[in-house]
Amino acid sequence: MRIEIVAVGTELLLGQVVDTNSSWMGERLAAAGIDCQYQTRVGDNIGRIRQVIETALSRNDAVICCGGLGPTQDDLTREAIAAVMGVPLERDPEVLKAIEEMFAKRSRVMTANNARQADVPAGARVIPQVVGTAPGLVCPVGSQVVYAVPGVPHEMREMVERAVIPDLQQRAGEQAVIVSRTLRTWGLGESHLAELVAERLEALDAAPPGSPTIAFLASGIEGIKLRLTVKSPELASATAALDAEEAELRRLIGHSLFSVDEPMEHVVGQMLVERGLHLATAESFTGGLLASRIVGTAGASNWFLGGIVPYAGEVKHSLLGVGPNDVVSAAAASAMAESVRRALGAEVGLSTTGVAGPDPQEGHEPGTVFIGLALGDEPEAVELRLPGGRDTIRGLGVISALDLLRRRMLGAGGPPTWAAGGEGGARRA
């Protein structure tokens, strides 16, 4: 069964309200094994709402309209659905009574406008409201169906879970699950990643129904994600199919695939705990962003001892042993990493120094970055050329630093060749 979600409200088009309702419904429909192939937004205009619903019905089996069921003059979803059905609106006395009782229970005055919420297209079935005033609707259009649910998130969610999804599953006549898994990568551009997994894409194109699909998701400073999705009659078979496909992709992608659904700092933290290691950081151009991201991870106190933010050059000299006139260099990054781990009593030191911009520093252009790592006997440093503005450079520097540590703990030798998110090459120093 194919579903389209229509979100109604001019505020959605103006950007005054973010349409989180459609995203939530799409996730819940997928979990129930129902295919949502389109999501549309439309303003508070009866002609355009009608047109969008008719277009949705032309390419789907069912439509869920969200919003426009309130008491004011710009709540026009009921009228638009009635027009699509070719029927009049009729005031439902039971719905009206329920609205009146709700207002009385809350000791509030019910205005005449609220009675509009009891208007129902002839032939439609009411979904009773249990947390608000606007009831939902199940509106048959030939062999198809249009649902209407409130736009208030908690009202919508309760109604979709209680009434809409069970009705859709019954109409579909089959039970299924749609399960997704997101593989996170760092160190590869989208085109390079596509080349590595080309054989899997070709194999899946020719695979029978029920096989996984692969989608590329560019995530800015978070790298490139691969979303695996499979539809199956039961969860066990869907999970098995995802497991098999994940194993194939890990074989092709290697160390650049760093997690399933988990951020880099969480992965690094788990690896440190497993090895009985503790981390200390020294940050210059990232200005504490690395430490902030780390402490946002639950359980970080088990492996992160703390950090130093030596933003001024003289602080690097006095606290971390960086040589004079040499604060943006591989030598400075190595010294910072080694000094901070000694100062804080950690087994691992990780440092960042560089130029976030907007102006050059010490002859280095913005985006010139050095990551230092003290792990084992000899500290090292990697030079990066990062793109973008100040915030982007800092963000890319943080995840690149974490990834360097991750790769070294995995025993991946040689300089990483980062290119994800548009960053340039790297050199080991």
C-alpha cells in the first residue's frame, strides 16, 4: 500500500514552523511496513489543498492530511476533503456533544467557531479525539481513503498510532516491517564511496523484492552515511538481510566505515574503555569544541580526563612546551599532544592547532590544520587542508582528530587520506 502525507499550513511554507509531523509519521509508517512514497506541504487555501489531495490520490492508495482541522476560518482541510469526495459537510451531533463536554470539563467558554470541528464530510467516519477537540476523519474516495488528523503533535501521534496505522494495515491485508540501518563513514568523498560499493549497488539492482536498498546521505561535517533499508514480512528476516549487507559493505569500505548509527565520539570512547585508556585534549583553533563534543557523550567521565584550551601562542609556550614562533605546525601539534597527556596523567593525548580564518596566520591560509596524537612512545602529527568558513573548519577538525585516534587504535598505519565533507589531503609529519 502506497501512502502520501499532506501537511497543511501556510506557516510550514513560510518556515515559521518546521514540519516534524511528517517525519514522525514517515518513521512510524515504515516501522509498520507501510510505504510512504511522497510527503507534500500546502498552504491554507481550499483550492490548493483540494488539488494536492487529488494529485496524491492519483499516485497512491491512501493519503494522510495533517493539520487544518481547527476552529478558525483558515482551517480548511474538512472542506477540501468534502470537495474531493463530492459531498457536503454535515454537523455530527455526537462530535459536537463531545466538544461541548470537553470545554465544560475544563471550565472554558466554547465559542461558535469550535462547533465547526464537528463538521464531517458525508460518508466519512469520525476518529474520536481523546486529548484535544478536533476529531480525525476516515474519508472513503472510491477504493481509496483520505485520513485527516490534527496538526498538534501530541494529538496527531496518539491518533495515528491508535487509529490510522491499524486501519491502513487492515486495508493492506498484509503484515510487514520496514527496517533501516545507517552506516557512518569518514574519510571518503561521495564519489569515491560510490565506486567502492558499486558492485553491491549493481547486485541489489538485480536482486529480488525484499532485498536491501542503499541510499547515500551527505551529512556535511559528519561525513557520508549509507542508509540500508529492507521490507520483510517479519523483523527477524529483515534484520538478517541487513546484517548480511552490512558485512559486505564493511568488507568493501574498510576502516572508513566507523559505526552503525553512532557518532564518532561514542565509537572512540568505547574503544578507549575496551583498551583501558584515558584521553586528554589540547585545543587551539577548535577552542574547546573537541572537549565539548566528547563530554556530550554519556559515560565520557570513564575515559576523558579533561582538556586545555591554549588559544594564545604564549600559553602554548608556557603550558605545553611549544617552541617560539611555531604555533601552527606539525611540531607544535605533536608537542601539545605529548604535553597534555603528561600534564593530566592520560595514556592518550590529542591536539588541534591551525588557522580557522578568516585571516592567514604565520603564513598559513585558513583551513591549514595540524592534528597531534600521542599514543604509545612517539607522538605524531597530521596536516590537513580543510574547506569552508570558520565554523566548518573547526567542526571538520574535531571529527578528523577523533578519526585519527580511532584509526590508530585499530592499528591502521600510514597517514589517513581524508576527503569526506570536502576536506583536502593529509600529510603525516
